[in-house]
Amino acid sequence: MPASDSPLNLLVTGGAGFIGSNLTLALQERFPEARLMVIDDFRSGDFKNLAGYGGDLVAKNLATLDWREQFGDEKFDAIFHLASITDTTNHNQFEQVHDNVESFRRILRFAKPAKTRIIYASSASIYGPATEASVESNGAVPANIYAFSKAIMDNIAVREAKESPDWTIIGLRYFNVYGPREAHKGVPASMVYHLFKQMKAGQRPRIFKHGEQKRDFVYVKDVVEGSIRGLDGQQSGIYNLGFGQARSFNELVDVLNQSLSLNLPPEYIDNPHAHYQNFTQADLTRARKALGYEPQFPLEEGVRDYMKWLYES
């Protein structure tokens, strides 16, 4: 934790988005005295995600934001950078790379003089078509422009951290995150959410043939905890945040059936995607050692907690 007698001053970009809003509200609960600032342009966020938020908010596009003009000499203890174009079906290469990379570059330029701690969202999509647990030292094999933009951000972060050893920059490669406050995302929302909606409506869950694809499904509460642990990380680095276990789509359907007290067999459909990750799994060795990260929600527990939230909200 940054050492200071005054309350923490924390900023979250993309704080109205899925993971960002969960993180923002968790920070508010964890550090009730903290000053909180959210920046979001609401392209993929929703104000409803911030129900109960008691901090400030700037509605601006990060790719064009003049940080110095907006914040002057204000000092933040940490900037959590989660904002990005997250829709992997957006194939506009210029827009994806420009907005994701230039937003990050502007943040780093603002943060560098004071060596403000940066904790930013990278992505497991960087690993491309893996067949075994992904280790952070694996080379980037981005299969889409979103993953490519994240790989460039990682390159920049590594370079900046190497040039400034006294500046902590932590990248977090989120795996297949699901949980509360993702419904607004529409198509890019998690498979857990989409299958829940189908099954709740009495429809058979539609999954790609033959349901043997595997994902490292990680509950949003786990990645939020891992992200907050970035406040205490002693050194710069890029770390996987998943659950650490690959589970098949067929297994997910079983877990949902059990949680919803249903017995709906899957309907297998052709996979229309040319570049598709048939397997994701996080090697958590580095995250455990550097951040003390230990996920608490296996798929069964995460789905149970999520279903409870969905029915209560």
C-alpha cells in the first residue's frame, strides 16, 4: 500500500464498465476514507453499474484527454486503468489500436513525473491458440486486433518500467471473467451470462460443437481482489489473473443446470469464428508469488454467487 497519512487518492478508468465498476465499488468499501475518481466515456459502460458510488466522475474519451489540463498537479496514489474498447468483434484496426494504445500512453505520460503507481488491464487473448496453461513469459500471439492492442500496451509498460526502476507498473492479464454488472455489454458479455439468459427463458443452451472447448472462467470478485492486491505489489510486472483451471463448455452447462435446478441439454451449433481460442488456462505462479493472489471462487461457487445476484437485482 502506498505509504501516506492522508486518505488514498485513487483513480479508475473505465469505472462504469463491467470489471471497472466492480473494482470501484470494492475500493469504496475497502477504503471508505479514500478519494475516488472515475473516468469513463460510456461507450461500453453504464451509469447503473455505479449505483451507490460516492465519488467523482469525469466523462471524457481517454484517447484525447489532456490529463494535465484536467487534473493539474493533483497527485494520485494509484491509477487503475481498465478502460478500453473491449468488443473483440470490433475489427476497425485503427480505432482499436489508436484508442487503446494512445489512452495508455497519455496516462503514462501524466503519471511518470510523480511515478504514480499504474495497475492496468492486459488480456489473456494475447496468448492466442494455446493448448496448455499460459505463462507470462510466453510470446504474444494475438489473433485479433484487440489482443494486438493489448500486446503493444504490454510492450510499452515493460519498456517504461525498465527505464524507470523506481516506478511500479503492473499489468494484469484477465482471463474469462464473468459476474455482476456485465449485462450492459450485450454480445461481449460472458458465456456464463448468455447461457443463463437462454436457460432461464426455457431454451436449450447453445454452445459450439461439441462443447469440448475449455476456458479459464474466473469470477469478477477474484479479479477485483487480484487487482486491489496490485496496490501492494513490490515490483513492476505482468501477471495472469484467472482461476487457474480450464473448464469445458459442457461442464459449464452442467454447472448452470445444477445451479438453476434445470435439466436442459446443450444445442450444438457450428462455430462461425475463424480465430477462436479453444483453450485458455492461467498459470498463476507469478501472481501468487508477487501479489499473493489466491482465487476463491471455483466455477460452481462463482456461478452460485452470480445467480443469487442476478435473481436479487
